Amino acid sequence: MDGEMMAALASGAQLLHVVVDVVERRLRDRPQNAPTSAAPAVANEGAPRADSAGRPAPAVNRGSVDPGARRVAVQPVFLAGLNAFNAEFEAVVRSVMRSVKRGDAVRMDAEDAAQHAFTEMWRKLSHNRWTQIRNPQAYLRQTAWNHYKSSLRPQKPDSLSYEPPPGPGHAELVGQRLDVVTALNRLDRLTSDIVALRLDSITIKDIAEHLGVTQGKVRYCLAKAHQGLHGYPTPPTRRLAPDGVVADAESLLAPGGDLRTMSPDDRQETRTAVIEWQERLRRCPARAFGREGTAMILRRVAALAEALIADRDERAALGLVRVAAPHMRSLGRSHLVARKVRRAWAEAMSELGQYQRAERMLRILSADEERVLGSTDSRTRLLLYWTLVGQGRLWEAEAEFLRLEARLTRSPGHKTLLLHAQCRNAWLLGRLGWVEESVSAYTDVIWRRTGVLSEDHSDTLDARHSQGKVLVTAGRGEQALSLLWGLPELRARVQTDHHSDTLETRKYRSVAEVLVEPRDDCVLAGAVRDLEEILHIQVHRHGPDYPMSRDTDGWLGWLRRVQEANRFGEPPPGI
């Protein structure tokens, strides 16, 4: 409390003394026979009375009464309360204000509440009800707090004079525009220019060309601005116009773009752009784009979902296709691009280990393709047979893969798809226990992919990884280590060192080293550390139920059992 407030409160206490002195002076100067309503009470008070022994008490001379005695005689309870009030005045004021301000009240509210509390106490003091207050300080705090709470209660409007609030007028709309300008001024110059152009419905491609930056940079700045301007008025609704969503769809990812080979920054920019575009698509109702626009949207959704699945981000792919589901139904589930989205949906479910559900989805899709096209698409067949492998129906899958390879061999335009089928069939051979046949099939796939794609293409590196993985699973550590040696470093150069594919290759090379030297405690401890780090990254990125996380956890448990066997001199456990 500042000095001015304390001075005002002290002046109030002095005023009370002045009032009491005036009352005493008037009582002292009043004639004895003056008519007054209080005379009977005073006369009775001053009449001779008998004491406890029956003797009459001496009369009292009113003219010679001491002022102090008269003060006690007039208002004994009043004066006792006044003395207590004056003694505690300043200390209680501070205490009341602190108590109220703990309830998030501002200083002005606390002062009003304290003033109200002391006013109520003065009323009790002036009406001889001071003795009803057992704890003055507690009374002041509670009275002040009740007054503050009552001021927060909403006041009920008068039903006769109440009018609904008017809509936003010109001044309010101008204020909102000024809020937007103020928010834009908080951003850096480039981001502010990008947001301003985007508010005018300029496409990301045109903004990039106008400012001389990449489209990825434009999307990154928009995402950064969205986070920085959270809480400000939302941009005009024309930003979410269907034309803008369709136009931006083409700039999300270049045709044939591979997220696996992007730098971490470019990959993050692309993912941020996909999430932003996905949110805008969610707000657009079905049939908002027309049949042609919807077909274009779904074509991009299918391509983006396939790229996300290849980059081991199946959950992001699922989120994208689920947002596109209403638009897919509006176009028709049997439409060409709708079937592509459904295929990507089933593939994401399969890669997440939900093989039975993926099989049902793919069989329904296969029936639709049979009805529309007269035969099932080869890509649908490939995914369907892979779900059989995941469910352990290996012999059924092996027969279907042979028929699929024969069919693709007769189709010269499916060279890349044929290599995918041969790669998965090579893994199936390893699962059947035909390790030599599996390694030989992988060698053929690696050679062909090197010629069609390149030696360091992600698909070629994936085939080399799977070849070594088959040998590790079969317990052939030396042969696997010769194939996996140097592969993690190559994958790190192509796909970065913390990519999911790179981590998987590191894991199997560490396990292969332990298979070669299971009694070497240093090798074993290094492998355990590697797998613990890899598992931590995978769980943080994908969750503990992700297939790769479960696989890493299984191998880590085996390594610890090997450590336990070495500690007690027992033979290492089998794989």
C-alpha cells in the first residue's frame, strides 16, 4: 500500500476521534432540563440506587462529571470497539488487501474490498454490535473476500430493457484488420511477405516464383507463422477455398519424389506442408472440388501416401487417406484414383502388422477391380500375397507369388513391379528355410535393380539389407557380416544416419557381429548399446507396438540372454 493510501486511512481514523469529541462536547454543554428522547434513560441511569446491602447510593452531580467518565457512561461498548478499531486499523488494512489480492484481484479491487469491510465493521460499531465479532481480523478478511466474489458474479440483465448485442460494425472489422497487421509485424520480413501473399489467395508456386525462393521454403515459413500467430484472428476463409487446395496439391511433392533420399530439413519441410494441406482438405466438404478436382486431389493423396509408407511413416499415410475418405466416397469407390487410395490404405495397414484387416480390404478391392476391369491389378495382388506371408501362410503365398511373377514377366511395362515381387518372394524363400535359394534370388534382384535404378538407390540398398537379414535370421553370422559390412554407412550417406532403414541395417550388422564372436564381451556390450539406442529412437518415433520396435526388442532380449549365458559359462542360446 503506498503512502497516499495510508495517509487517507489515517485521516479516516482521525475523523472518528473528531466525531466522538463533538458528541461529548454537545452532551457536556446541554442543559439538564432540556427535552430529549434520551433524558429518561439518563435520569434513570443517574437516580439513586440501593447497593447490595440495601443502603441508598449517593447521587451523581451531572455538571461536575468528568468528560472521560461521561464518555464511558454514554457509550461504553461503542468506545471499547472504537479503541480496538483504531489500534488495529493500519495493520488490518494491509492484511485484508493481501488476502484479497491472493485471489488474483487487482489493486483497485483489493482497495474497494478493504474499504467495504471497514464500512461494515463501522456499522456494527455504531449500532453497538461490536461484541458480536469475536475475531475482528478474520471478520475483515472474510467480509472483504465476500465482497470481491460478489463483484465477480455476472449481473442479470433487465428482461424489459435488454437488447441483443449488435453484430460487428465497421470499427470492429477495422480493428480486426489492425490486429492482423500487428501480428504480421511480429514476423520476419520474408515470412510476413509470404503470409500476406497467402492471405490474398496466391498459390505457393506463384509466391515462390515472385520471391525467388523454393516452394519448400514457402511452406516452411507458413508453418512457422501458423505457430507464431496462434491466438490471433484466423485468416479470411478464402484461404481455404477449394481452388487453393487443388492448386497446392501439385506442389507438395514432385512426381516420383522419394522422401527417403531427402535431407532431414527438406523432409521436415515436406511433412509440415503435407500436414498443413491435410488440415485444409479436412475443412473442405465432399463434392467441393467437382469430379475433376476431386480426382486430382485423390491422385495426389495416393502418391503422398505411397511416399510416406516407403519412408516408414505409415501412420501419417493413414491419417492422410482417412481425411480423403469423404471425397473418395463422393467420387465413387470404384473410380480409378479411389482404388489407388484404397490400395495405399491397405498397404499402410499391412506394414503396421494388421495383416488380416489388410487382407480383407485388398480382397474387396480385388473384387471391385474384377468387376470394373475384368482382372485384379498386379499391385493389388502383390500386396494381398504379402499379407499371407505376414500371417504365416507361407506355402499358399509361395504358390501365388510364382503365378504373379509369371504374369509380370509377360508384361514388359512392369519391370519395377516385377523386381518388387521377386524381392518379396526371395524373403519368402528364406522364411521357408531355403536360405541358399533366398540369397541367390536376392543377388539377382540386386543386380537387376542396379541396372534399372542405380547402385545406391534406396530400393537396391533395401534388397542388400534384406539379403543380410535372411542370413542373420538363419544364424549365418560370418556370411551375413560380409554382406552387411559398410552398408549402414552407405545408407547413412543416402538416407541420413537416423533414418529408419539405416537403423535397421545397423541393428542386423551388430547382431551378425555377435553371431561371429558370441564370447567376446566387448562385442556383445557394444551390440547391446547399439540396440538400446535404436530401440529408444524407434519407440519415440513409432511407438512400442511398431513392427520394427518389436523386432528390435526381441533381438535385444536375445543379446541379454547371451550375456547371461557367458556370465555362467553356458553355451549361447539359439536364435
